[in-house]
Amino acid sequence: MAMQSMMVYGVDVFPGQQQQIIILRDSKMATSQVDQNAPVPMETSPPVPSGEHDQGDKEPIYGGFTRFELELEFVQSLANPYYLNHLAAQKFLNKPEFVAYLAYLQYWSRPPYLKYLMYPGPTLRHLELLRQEQFRQDIISPDLVQRLVDDNMRAAIEWHRGEA
């Protein structure tokens, strides 16, 4: 039986199972049961990139993944304009704790984290746009979503032309 996973700011929810989730808020990551109203602090420093920590220093595992892997997967999902539209439709972009989490994720725009991004252009561009309240309100519009898709496609085509 295939499980479908829905990622919502570092939260895995598996339908049909007791919902064990990972919530990233405030200043420390923790695993908790579905009580999303309980504050769960986030560590003040970003996670250590895979392979760059001491072998004796074990990073905690959440649902089989390190914090670094969870945050990398989430930040890369921001490159998808349709996902941004989904977040807006679900009202996540209106929540102050989610906006604070997006601000925290700005560390991905600096070394050594930058090198791990598969699509750094659209990922960092959208992460920066999400800092603007007007953009967070406007991304609900299908027209804006399509414009972002078109811009990303144009940038990819130009990049490939530059390689030739």
C-alpha cells in the first residue's frame, strides 16, 4: 500500500495513521502529536549539512530524516509556483509563525547551504518574494502563478542556450 505524504513546513502527515508530525516553529524542532497549537521551538542555528559534521556527533533523526534533509526538501519545494499557490489557498502564508519560519530559512541563500539546492534560482527568488506581504497575498491568483511558471521556464531556456 503506497502512502501519500503531504509536506507542510516540515510536517509529514500520513493519511490513515496516527498523525505523528514534525513542527518547526519558534526556536527548536521537536516531534509531537497533532497538537499544532502547542509552541515547539526551533534551534537558533541552521542544521549541519550532511557529511559536514563529526561522526561522533549524531544529529537527531525525525521520521527517518535529519533536520537538514527535511529543511532542504521543504525549501526546494518553494521553487514550485503551484506549491506556493497551495500554501496560500490553505492560509499558511497568513500565519505569523509560518512567515517567521520563512525568514529563518534565509540561511539557504548562503554557503555552505547554497550548494545543496537543486534549483537555486527559483528557490531563492521565491523565498525572497515570500518575505513580501503583498506577494503572499497575490500568489493565490492563478495569473501570478502562471507568470512565475513562465518566468522559470524562460530562465531555464536562456540558461541552456548559454551552455551551447
